[in-house]
Amino acid sequence: MQFVPSGGLRPAFAVAITIAAASLGGALFAWIGLPAAWLSGSLVATSAVAIAGFPAQLPDGLRRATFIVLGISIGAAVTPETIAGIRTWPITMFFLVLSIPGAMIAVMIYLRWAGWDREVSFFASALGAMSAVIAASTDAGVDVRKVVLVQSVRIFVLVAFLPGLLVGFGLAGEGNAVPPPSFEVGPVWELALMAAVGIAGGLIADRLGVPGGLIVGAMLTNAVLHGTGYVKAVVPLYALIPCFILLGAFIGARFAGTELSLLRKLLVQSFNAFVVAFAVTCLFAVAAALLAGESIGKAIVAFAPGGLEAMIILAFVIGFDPAFVAAHHLARFILIALFLPIVARILFGRAPGSGA
């Protein structure tokens, strides 16, 4: 696992500039007060320098470590209430499962109409589990830039505009209190246990070839610890912020060499793909809410193709039960991470891009 690039000073200088640009972008977005600031700011800044021609790069060891820490953090968001919710919300869970292939098929149809090849369209249509989808599409050898752009657009749009959209339609919940970000450190033994099982789970899952194994394995092992109530500590912000910066930098660096004309075209297509996916998931969410007697707004937040942590925060802001939202997004993440490569092999008869 290489954390420092080989090849002399030039690669090391490129890594240093990449991290510096990503950090400045994240800090700027955080100062302005934009949503998902450290991640989105890092992504924008790194993408900008990469598109401008700078050889933005980061060593693979940092990527692997970042995925494990983020997996631990996501697993720590699981509570006993979340686990109970998975068992006691069968109707909404059933419709969530149906919404995933429904939205994917709709997005694939649009992207194929827009001229994307079928392999890229398939991976780009899997909205809602960004790290797992990026890992799977990278392993498949498809054009990851398109997949990354679709995933990045949907995260930004959801976090930036979904709260206002729900408020505008009168679908927001009661109350708007959100807990302040915490730099507090929990009991040392809990953090040590979280790190140990997270690292072990991530490395084992990665070794077994699980798509997005580093983050999935770390997530599942910590979900067990937190879901049973045995551990309650969470990853503090001073450890998460560097991971958000690095994740944005890894994503942004993939745009190196992308022409501006192509980028403009892909941005429009990516936004349209999100609109298609969001419309389909809203239909399933409304049907589930009506049958289950749940709030329509809460169901939309739970079904929306967004990231687990971002949507939990949005649930707090809008006034919805975060356990309900977390349970559904955790289920979405696991389903996409586990079944995406299986369905890809069924559809294409081989690993896409393998040439076999």
C-alpha cells in the first residue's frame, strides 16, 4: 500500500499541489457556507486544476485509507433504532427495492438516447452509492469520468436544492434543529475497536473482491458494533474533513485531460439523468408513503438517490426521522454494492471493458 508516490520530486510535487488545491477549495466552500462544503469544494478545485492541464494525482494508498475511514464513519451512523426500522418498515423497504431497478432502467434509456454506450450507461444509472459504483466501474474498465460526473451532479443537486423543494411544496417536517458538528473524541477503546474491525473488514472485503470492498467492509463491521448498541462513538470531524477533501480530490483528478466542450455536454446530460432518476424515485416514494401511512416528504428524502450521511443531515434539517432515512439509504447502498457487478455480468456476459 503506497502512500508516497515513486518517481522522484515531480510526482511528489504534483501530489502536494493536488492536496493543497483540494484543501483550499474545501475551505472556501466551507467559509461561504455551501452544502457538503469540504467534499464539493475539493471536487470543484481539483477538477478545475485537472481540466486546466495540471497532472493532478494522489497515491493509491491514500485512496484506500480514505475509503476505510469513510466506511467506518458510515457504519457508525447506524443505531439500534436504524436496525429496528429495517425490520418494521416492510412496505417502504419493498418499494425502495423496486425503485432501484426502476430508476436505473429509466436513466439507462435516457443515457442510451443521449449517445452513451450501454456499459457506461449501466454504471452511471446506479445512483445512490457513489464509492461502490466508482469502485465497480473502475474495475470494469469503463469511462469512469462519465460515471463520476453523474454521481457528483446528483449529490450536489440533492444537498443544495432538496430542502427548498420540499419546503416549497409543503412537505417538510416539523422542527429544523440539526446537531452542531462535533470534534469530540469518544472513549479511546471504542475508537480503537472501530478502527480495528473497520480496517479488518475493509481489507477482507477488498481481498474477496467485493465491489467497493474497502468502504463496504468497514461500514458493515461498524454497523454491527453500533447497530447492537455495543459502541456509540463516532468518527470526529477532524478525521472526517481530511477524508472529504481527499475523496473530492480523487474524484476531481479523474477529469485530467477532459475538454471543456465535452465537460459542458456531460454536465447537461448528467443533470438530466438525475432529474429522470429523481422523478422515478419520487413516484415510488409517494406510493410507499400512501400505503404505509408515512409522511410523503420523509419518504422522498429516504428514497432520493443521495449519500447516506448527507441525507441523514438533511433529515435533521427538514425535521424528519433520521433513523428512517438512514435505514433506507443503508439498504440502498448495500443492495447496489452487492448486486451491481452481478447484474453487469448477467447483462453483458463478461466484465464490461475486460475485453474477454
